[in-house]
Amino acid sequence: MALGARLELRQGQGLVITPQLQQAIKLLQLSNLELEAFVEGELERNPLLQRDERDSEPDREETPRAEDASAEAASDHAASADMDMAHDQASPGEHATGDAAEAAHAGGAIDWSRAGKGGSFEDSEDFEGRLTREKTLSEHLYDQLTVAGLSPAANAIAAVLIDGVDEGGYLRCDLTETAERLGCELPAVEAVLVTLQGFEPVGVFARDVRECLMIQLKDRDRCDPAMVALLDNLDLLARRDMNALRKACGVDDEDLRDMVAELRGLTPRPGAAFGGEPSQPVAPDVYVREGLGGLWHVELNTDTLPRLLIDQRYHARVSGGARTEQEKVFVADCMASANWLVKSLDQRAKTILKVASEIVRQQDGFLAFGVEHLRPLNLKTVADAIGMHESTVSRVTSNKYIATPRGLFELKFFFTSSIASTSGGEAHSAESVRHKIKQLIDGEHNEAEVHSDDRIVEILKEIGVDIARRTVAKYREAMRIPSSVERRRMLKETA
């Protein structure tokens, strides 16, 4: 058979994900902090995009350009009304303005928009931050090093060891490797370490928990042989094997209780009291408020939604001045990207609101009566109710938080597996069953009241929850609740 080349035309259908669609999908799963960083990058890349810093109060008069843009947004809003709720807030963007072009100095080449105000420290956030922030553990140790009076060589060793201390105050570098790296003898490094272990807070520069507690006991002059034996058998203390501890320490029950109480008064993480990196507070994406007649009002947190504007006047100016084909293509791409981003942000906000509203509708019992009334819920149920795909619902609920009268929860908190009912009725939420297990264990006040896992299974079946013993054990361990044997031992010690 002869081989030859030929051309054929075939018609077929295929699903193609455009870059714009990929961007819209990516925006759905971003948290508000990640979204802010993404938008900041787009603002730097696209000269036609600007952040809307105008007052959003409804009684404020808008310019004719903003009114025209609002009319466009209103028509777009009507076209996609099936994705809105009656109480939806203003969309994140889709306005156009030319204010920035008016403010630009003709022919100017320097952008002063990011310049700080002179004459005062009122807006010097970095300056105020340096004055008001907490001192870190490393800075505290360096301050003590400057007055320790060590030799230059010992100072160099000490600086390396300070850099090897973690946030808890433990030394995480190997002394032998440090000595080889610095080109000195190991005893010199060990001698500096002994000096550093006398720094505040007491217990810093320890290499493990035992050494940390030992340093603190020596500082209190309480490091006797019995205490040393107790520190050598911390694993027995973790297992609460008091009989073996008594034999190892050679003391009676009363002395052992006093030693354990003294040990609990020590600090296993001495460096934790010092400032570290400031934690970012979680800002809710959605608010839920109770209204009249038992209805729940769901609204977006507009503070977390980027407000962007497209500078139409600047676009007209640069597009009219574009001479080469490359310049025209660049301006057209910037305009298309800006329009798509604004619409994607608007669609993201609507989708979050739609999903959150359906979750609130499904879990209204939890909002009204508490965690015991949390219903089993999965992604398919919500997706079918709002006419979206499960993957879309999954992306929307990732790293999104909702503020309710019962607290701040991640949207994924409301999706729980179901546990069958013994009577064949409505299934129970796994989260509500975990709450029931915790309530039963919290009600144990003496050894006789401690429930084994088998007894918890029997109690739950009496109230209509069909659950296996291994499931009870799994939920108990997930909540970090010890076994019934350990709980009896703990109650016996505190009796």
C-alpha cells in the first residue's frame, strides 16, 4: 500500500477554556486577601484600570460619566437578574471615569500619586509601626548580648546561635555543625551556649523540652534528684502512669502531686511571649442578619470587594495617539482585559452571594437553634438548587467566611456528611453528632460517670443516631478527647 499526504476537513465539537474563562474560574476560589493581591497586580499591569476611591454614599451626586456607567451596569444587572438576590449590594465595579486623566499634568513624566505627605508623621505607618510593635524574641536576645560583656569571638558565636532560635525559644541548630562552620572548637560553642541559657526569658536556648524545664528548675533552685528523675520520665507523665512515676522518683503520692503541679507551672515555650509576625484577622465575605418574621438577610461584605474603574477618557486619549499597529493592539488588549476583569469580579460577587444564600436557606435551623440542628449537606444539593456545577460551588466555598449571629464560620463548615437515623427518619449531621458526643463527655464529673465508646454508642442510638463504635472513636480523637481510661485517671487525680 502506497503512503501519501492528503488534506481532510472534519467538523467536530470540543470544549475550549479561554484564558478569560480560566481567569474567571481562578477568581472564584481566591480568598479576599488573595483577590486583593491579584487586583493590585492587575492595577500595576493595566494602565486603564483604577481603584474606585470615591465615597459610595447614595446621597452623593455623581458626575455624568458615572451616571452613564451606572446605567450600563443597570442594564447588565437586568440581563443577569436570575443570578441576583433581592437584597444584593452594588456590584464591585463596571463604571468608567476620566478623572485620572484630568488630574494628570500635560506632558508630565513623573507620577506623584504614591508620594507621601510631608510635614508630619501622621501617615508614616512604617515609622509608627517601628515605635508601637512588640519586640521580637531575637531583638530581645540581641539586646542582652550587647551588655553581656563577651569577647569578640564569643559574640560572633552567640550571634549565630541567636539566629538559630525559633519562635518558641528553642535552639534548632546543631552545635557541631556550627563549630565547623565558624572554624572554632566545639567546647567554645558549648561555653557560649551556657552563657546564653542564662538570658531572659528563662528556658531559652534549650534544645528540647526536658532541657527547657531543667533550666527553669535550676533558676528556681528546685532541681533536686527527684525532679531530675521526673524530667527523665516525661513519657510516663504523658501517659499518666503515676505508679511507675512514683517508683522512678522514689516519692510518695503527695510529693509526686506537688512535683507535677510545680512542673505544670513552668513554661514549655518561653519565647512565645514575644511578638512575632502579626496575624491577619479574618474578614467575612458574607454577612447574615436576622430580620422580621424569622427571615435571614444575606449580604456581601462590600469592604472585601475590589472597586475598580475603567478610565474611558484616558483610553480615548492613548488610543487616539497610538500610531503603530503594536501600540493599537496593546491598547485594545488592555481595554478588553479591563472589561473582562470588572465583569468577572461582578460575577464572582453574585455567585458568592447566590451560594451563601442557598446555604443559609438549607441551614436555617442551625442559625436559629444551634449546632444540634445542623443538617447534612453536600455540594450537589446546593449546586442542583442554584443551577450550577458542583466544582463551581466548591471553588466558591473555599477560603470564604460568613459572619452569623452564632459566630464566624468558613462556608465549608456547613457541608457535613450524614449519619443515618435508627428510626429511618431524617439523617443527622456529623457535626451535630460530634457536638452530642462532646456534651456527653463534658458531663462527666467523677469516675463513675465516665462513658466508654460503647456506652456512647448506646446513648446515641437511644436518641435516634445510628453510629458505629469506630466512628465515635474517630470523632473523639478528632476533638482531641482522651479515651475513657485516661479520663478516669484524670478525674481520679483531681478528686
